[in-house]
Amino acid sequence: MIERVESSPLMIVHLLDGTYELFRHFYGIRRFQKTDPPFGAVAGVLHTVAKMLEDGATHIGVATDHVIESFRNDLWPGYKTGAGIEPALRAQFHPLEEALAAMGVVVWPMVELEADDALASGAHLAAKVKRVEKVCIWTPDKDLAQCVVGDRVVQADRRSGEIRDEDAIRAKFGVAPAFIADYLALVGDAADGYPGIRGLGRRTAATLINRHGHIEQFPLGTLKDDNLELALLFKDLATLRIDAPLFKNVDELRWTGATSSFLSMTEKIGEQRLATRVKKLESRKD
């Protein structure tokens, strides 16, 4: 059960897509270097988290894909897999989780579910707590748009600098957040490996949804029988799970400092600057 103590001050909960950040830093390094530092992307993600703390973040949870495959691969054979991930990048998946934990940051390594499901579950749990003023989900992934609620649960896109509330989601996709799974089911999501319904583009999909509601509410004949079956399957793929038991008390996400193993971890990843940076953050808390 989630605690609902109201005596503590209001807070903002930050939920970070660790897998996306790892990819972002890995390929960012590639633009400037010809070789791949063994833990360069790991260090990049940790610097990102440190910057969030320096900017005032107090409660942070990072979701990662411990493995790429999930239950969705059993539902659709074309769903994304770990095939094609470069070995130098794959080799940093688990070290990232270890490094975040050593830094004292809450990390959720997902196996049956995906990192996106953890972000959705974390947002759902945090939003239940009245003293949570805002939940920021840090990822550009389209499917996380379904988690946005008003201006309290928002999606933050680091690439564009946009903070998307419910109005911004509607402006971007043409539908409200509650219909994003329906929308993706119809138009498809190439990144996740399902094609959507042939012949339905973004505008047509948004028009159908705004006219009829969820796919289950479409009048008979709106979609052909085989297309309806496919659309419902794709909606299942697109619907993020919000029931992962990630925490019972939102203050479990409060950063209180690095663990005793963090110094040796920074030496392992070859980024001792992180130790200095985190030490300053810890002294600021005192």
C-alpha cells in the first residue's frame, strides 16, 4: 500500500529511461571519437543523473532493460529484440545498473516487463501520493505519452527540451493521452516492431479515435475483422503496464548519497570526476 502522509513538503519525482540514456550517450560519443570507451556511455548516464541532482532533483528512479526481450515477444513475433545491438553497447547494460546502485540511485532492472513499463508503473505509484507535486518522465518514447495526466504527470524530452503536458500531447498526436495506445495500434511503432494497420495514417487514426473512442468502441465495420483483431493485438503491445511493485513509499526514491563502493566504481569506469562531483552534492546536502 502506498503511504499518503501529508506532513512532508511537496516534491517532484523524476523517472529516467536508463536504456534510452545509455543509447544516447553511446552514439553521442561515437560522433566525436573513433573508439568506444568500455564504460563511456555508463559514465555519461551518471553525469546526466548528477546534473539532475545539481539542478535540484531530490527523488529519482531509473528504469533499465536488463534484457531487451519481454512478454511482448510472445505476443508478436516481430516485436523488438536485442538482435543487432552492438557488443560494445550491450556490454554496458549491466554495468550501468551496478554503477547507478553504487551512486545511491534507485534503479529498476526489468526482465519480464520493459523499462517503459517501469516508468509507467513508477508514474502511476507516485501520482497516487498527494504530496507529489509533479512527476516528470524523462524519455522521448511515444508510448510514454499515455502516462501524461494534465500538467501533473508530464513527459520531458531531453533532445528537444520540451516538457509535454496533456495539451502538448494532444497537439502532437491529435489525441488525448488516454488514447495513445489506440493511436499507436493503428499507426504502428517501428521502434517496437509492429506495423499498425495498413492504409491508416496519423490523421485518419486520430479522426477515428476522436469520433468513436477506444478501438473496442469502434462501430462494427469500421475496421475489417482481421484488421480489428490485429489492432487489438497491437494495442495490447502498446499498452504499458502500471502494476509493477516498484516501491511502497515514494521517499524510497530520495537520493541520500553514494554508497561506499562508488569510488571504486568510478575507478572501474575510468571517470573519477564523478566521485568529486558526487562528493560536492553530498556536502551540499549536509
